[in-house]
Amino acid sequence: MPVEVVSAHIFLVWFFLMTMWSLVGALLLSVSTQALDGREVATVPRTVMSYATRPVLAPEAIAPDPVAKQAIATMLSELSQAGLSDPNQGVWIQSHDGAIASGNLSSRPLPAASLTKIVTTLAALQTWGSNYRFITNISNTGNLTGDNLNGDLIIEGNGDPFFVWEEAIALGNKLNQLGIKRVQGNLIVTGKFAMNFETNPQEAANSLRLAFDSSRWQGEVADQFATMPVGTPKPQLVILGNVRTVPNLAVANVSTRKLLIRHASLPLWQILKRMNTFSNNEMSEMLAWQLGGGRQVAAIAAKATDIPLSEIKLINGSGLGQANQISPRATVAILMAVHNRAQVEGLTLADLFPISDCNCGTIEDRKMPKGAIVKTGTLSDVSALAGVVQTEQHGVIWFAIINRGDGNIEAFHRSQDRVLQNLVAKWGLSKSPIASFAETPWRDSDRNEIVK
């Protein structure tokens, strides 16, 4: 048999084995992840099928699709009539398979505002995985006599960006369950601890102390408690000493301590969903800081998408500031990479970004087509929108719109929504939701583990 034929057979066998190994790996990753994070449905088929249905980024040189081209032209005309110039408006629209596309300034990096959080989302998933949990350790010095802890209570943070009133209240109740109602010593807070999106150590520690002692509640903490499930106890934990914050326990001068509770954050994908729905800058900055900063976040995204760094210029992870710039086409490529990573772990874009149907967060009162999954971005002179819409004729349509110019942000919103409405008017709205873009049911559970 000729050498070339033998080589071809070897290559085909190698390719088959590697493909099967990738599918098996994805399957195992999905099963192991689902076993831990409270998802209520099996998503193995979605994971496996993701390899056959991955989106394709269309080339910029593709002949413009007439429908998408007209939708963009209509938007540019509307903005021009409002005194906003064409060169400031970036757009990229394409089908899932990359067969049709159209754009305007599609590869020019533009101030993208909170579309930056899409990049942070991808970097977080690539680095930690969707089920990663930030662990806050709670320990004590001294002994428990009756309901008195004759020592210090120590909180060691580990970067949880969503430790809020409800988390602290649940933790206080768990400490009460251990029999602790008074701490004779100090509340010592150390490590990467933030609360209610406040990263100032002393402010965060003071909020924690307040959450533990319901006799002192008023205002915000009382309001948040009212949203918790009926029957949730009010914690009764009084700190009789001071609130101390230290960078690490080596300088805290504490005696031998005992680990009491491991508090696990929400799984990363649930944290990202909240961050993106409300476009929370503090959460995204906390994540980006732990990932190495804006430039490192951009580098992770560039590697995952093969988009040049010249089209992904970041100085932080939230999008605050004109120096955070992403091209519309790069934005779509990054969204596609988020979709691919999510699918491998049994998730979808809808598990990470808001769906238009929810009328919540930053998309409240928007007029987008039903089933659109989107991320917004806003600065004083920037309004951006990116995501997917589901159509009857062309399936999933990926898009990114970055509008610039001084003016009424609401006018930008209306213009962006009309672009999507025009596409759906021509191509039809999908009669049924596409399974690989459906939201995954999930249920939270007690995340405070008592250490025996």
C-alpha cells in the first residue's frame, strides 16, 4: 500500500479517536458539573450535540445580506436624522452558520461600555468553569460556654463577588444553629472579603456584623430580609468586641483557631447571570481583578476566539471608561465562545444573560423580540446591545450594535430594538424556542457546611 494511503488512514483513525475523546470528555464534564450545582434537568444531549451545532463566525468580506443590510441602513438613517453621524455606529449581524451577514464598522474597536462584561464572562468560564464556587471560611478561637463564644469569630474571604445581605443572614442563622449567640471577642475579617458589592474591608465587615444581629436591623437589611422565604429565622448573634480587618491572619495575632463553617458562593454561572442581568460593575471588577485585570481578561478572550487583541482593548472588566473598546464582530465572536463553553458544561447563553421575556434588570421596558438573549451597555455617549434573536427562516441570528453620540439614550434603545424587530418581521419569529438556547431550571440550597 502506498505511503500516502497509509498516512491518510492513520490520520483518519487519529481524528476519529480524538473526536470521540473530546465528546467523552465533554459528557463527563457535564455529568460531574450537574451533580454539584443544583440543576434540575439532565443536559447531556445538549452537551454532546454542541459539537455538531457550533456557530461559525462569518468572514467580514462576505456579501452583505439584503435584509440585514436594510435593517442597518434604516438605523443609520434614523440616527443621522437625529444628528448622530454614521461613522460612529458599529454593527455586526450574522446567521448561526455564518452563511449570511452584514455590518458597519464591524472590525473597528469602539467604546463598548458594559459589553465588556461579555469578555469577563468568557474569561471567568475559561478559567474557573461554570460550577466554580468561592469559599468563605468561618472559624473561631476560644471555647463555647453555653451560647457564649469566649474568643474571636474569624471570617476569611476568598473573592465571592455576590456575598450580600441574604448570604450573611443565612450564615448568622447557621452560627446560631451551632449554639453561638454572643461572641465575647472580636469579629475579625480577612482575605478577599466584600459584602453588598462593597470592597472596602471595614465597611464590608461592619455590614456583616449588622446582618448577624437582627435586633439592630432597619432600612436596607430589613427590606432584604422581607424578600427571603417565609419562615426564615432572624439571626441573633451579638459581637461584644470590636470589628477588626486584617490583610491576612499572620498579622492578626490570633491564637489557635478551629474551622466552623465553609460558606460556598452561588455557582459561577448563577453569579454571572446576576452580574449580566443587572450589569453590576462591582461584581465584574471583582472577578476581573482575580483574573489578572482587564488586559489579561482581553488576552484570554483573544486566545479563545482567534480575534486579534487590537479589536479587544480593555483596561478593566466592567466597561467603565472610553478606553474599553471592542469591535462589533469581535463582540459576536466572544459571545459565540461563551455559548460554546456553556454548551460543553450543559448550559446555554440564557443561563448567563437575561432573556427579553423577563423584562428585568437593564432590559426592563425594552421592546425586543420574544426570546432574545442580550447584554446591554451604557455610558454617557454610548449605548450598546449584543446577543441573539431566534428566527424562523435563519434560526439563531447573532448581533452586536454599538451606538455612539451625545443624545437621548432612550432613542438609541428604540433604534436598536427596531433593528431586531425588522429582522424578525422579515425572517419570522421562531415558532418554538431553540433547545440549545433555553434557560436551565435551577434551585438553590443551603450553602453553609458545618465542619465536623
